[in-house]
Amino acid sequence: MTGADLLVKELQARGVPFVSVLCGNGLSPFLRAAKQAELRLVDTRNEQAASYIADTYARLTRRVGVCAVSSGIAHVNAFAGLLNAHYDGAPVLLITGASSSATLGRGGFQDLDQVALAHPLCKRAELVSDPARIPQEIHESFATATSGRPGPVHLTIPADVLSARVDEAQIKSPFSTLGEVKNIAAGDSTLVCDAAKMLSSASRPIIVAGNGVFYSQGEDALQEFVKLSRIPVVTPIWDRGVVNHSCKEFLGVIGAASGEPRLLTETDLIFLAGARVDYRVRYLDPPSLSKGVRVIRLDSDPEELHQGSEPDIPILGDARTVFKQLTEEWQSKGYSNHDSWLDTARDWHARFYSRWTDTPVSLSAGAPMTGKHVVNALKKVITNETIFLIDGGNIGQWAHMALCSDKYPAHWLTCGASG
């Protein structure tokens, strides 16, 4: 078998259903091998589209999205979707072809240090120089893309490496065939107890549920906990939604250019669950937040626990497991819920969103159509099964203000934090 055959075999072993591609320099051996093995290829007219398809698949399924492009400018074009994956923590693998290894660094056709260019956007970027190493490179790439905070990875594989013959009997095997994000880890029981106690004793706590809750499949565990504790939940705009059905505790998005209810300025405890410290939470800097606000941090990635700010309580674990732990702790200690605070927060929420949702609109002859007309029409046709793609800019603000006030489903996909 060839290196290309081995590459296709490793992708199929991990359940990759398709690869989005644009053919070109260095890719021919892979394309032939994929066709022979019946690995579906989704052809595109631009490498940006190929990488966006991989990013979209990853962010909707929690599985590694794979795209393959040729060398040089094609590699650079594919950075569009790779950048999205970088911003939003999506598990994406970019495979890039190249001319023969013998001409790398010597001015061959489209000669470029593709790995160096990819490094700033990727959790891992490597040049594959030996076809026998392909299984290990795929294994490590998939493991990196799906572990901790998910993210993009890259492999440059020259044409001669893909065409080279390999003795399958000499290939080290087997490696893990994990193809999706599955971070399962309970939080430290003492820290979970401390967090539950702090949440209970706070006067105005809020939970900021970000991408990490989605990738941990923690939406049900989160909603079970907030229905018990009655703590308001918000999501940073552009992060993955985790509220699939109307929920009284969900109070929309924060960090939108359109503004938000005054929750961040009034809260005395912020529980960041799988969410980053950035502009959407005002960098957790005073005086944007109330004086002396405390912070609990939950993440499956140890580096993320201390990103941007030092929390009062850092909990390393996956959101699904930790929210179940919090529910059990809350019940066992008999902590009181936050009904009164939730009522106040819901009142602020209703007043803020009323200017987006309550004002009637009509479309008269000659009058311009606005974003509000569009989202009002969409309200009538979007169902719980609809995969809804939301762009940024003006229409993105309208969608988040008029459609996300009481739910933010996981199958609604935004342009992400990159805009």
C-alpha cells in the first residue's frame, strides 16, 4: 500500500465520513486513494470553503472535521476556516499537499514553510517525512484536536510521501481511533463542595456557559442544575449554544454590540463554565464589574482555568460531570434556591429585550426591509430540528437579540468569535 492508502485507512478508522477538498499540487495520490477506498470527497471551488465546511462539521458534531488542500496559496486560503476553529476551539484537521520532499527549501514549485505558517493557529502542526509515520501522526493530531480545549491541527504531507510504498506489516498498530471530543473527568470533590457553597451564599450569582459546555455534552446537566438552584445562565455571543428549549433561567447572550441586561455589572459571583475571559465578559476587569466580584472557573483544559484571570475556585473537569456533581451537592446540603434573584434578573432581561421583540413592524410599499423583518419572518419557520446558520454584523445582532432571548440551541451555528 502507499502512504496515501494508509492515510485514508487511518481517517476511515476514526469515522471520518468525508473530506472537503480542492485538488491541486501534491494531492493527487490522496484523491486517488480516497476514491478507491470510497472515502467521500466534497469538492469545492475555493480552499476557504473547504476549510469552512470542516469547521462547520466539527462545531455541529463535536467530531474532527477534515479538509485537504494543495500547497502554497491554497494552504494560505484554507486558513479562513482554520482561524474560525482557532477562535472557537473546534477540532479540525487541515491536510496540505506539497511538492517532493527533495525540493523542500530549495525553491521547488510553491515551496513554502507551510508548517511554520500554520503554527500560530494550530494546537499542533507537523511535516510528515516518512509514510510509515502516518498512523502515528494522525493519531497524535486527532488526540490533540479533541483533548482539553479542542482546536485545529495541521499536517503537510509531500507528494512523494503519499506515493511511497509501505509495508503494512511493519506499521505500528493499533492506535486509538477516537474521532470526537470526549473529555470526561470529575471535578475535585472538595472544590465542587466549595463551589456549591459559594454559589449558594452569593446574593446575585450568574453562570456563563460557553463552548466547553457544548463540547462536554453538558447541556442537560447544566439545565438540571439551574432548575434546582435557579441561577441565571447567559452565553457569550458567538459561543456554541447549549439551551435547546425555552428555559426560564436562560437570559440571552452577553458581549453583543447591541448591549445586554445589566447582569454583569450587578452580579457578585461569576461562574465561567467552559467560557474564556475576553471582551464578552469585560475581561473580568474593574470597574466594568461590581467591586469584589468572585469567580469560579470550570474547564476540561488546565491551561484554560487560569487564562485571562485567576479564579477564586478553579475546577478541572468536564461540564457534564461537574454539573451533575454540583446538583448532588446542592441537594445533599439542602441549599436554598435563588428564586428572588432570578425574578429580578428576568425583569431586567424582559425590559432590555422588549425594545427588540415588542415593537411591531410592518412592511409597507416602498419601505426598506430591515433585519427585524427578516428575523420576525424566520421565527415562523424555525423548528427544533432546524440547523440555523447566523452570520455576524447587523443581521447577527438582530438574530441574537430577537431569537435568543429564551433559548440558544446547539444546532444554531454562528460565524463564531472571529466574526
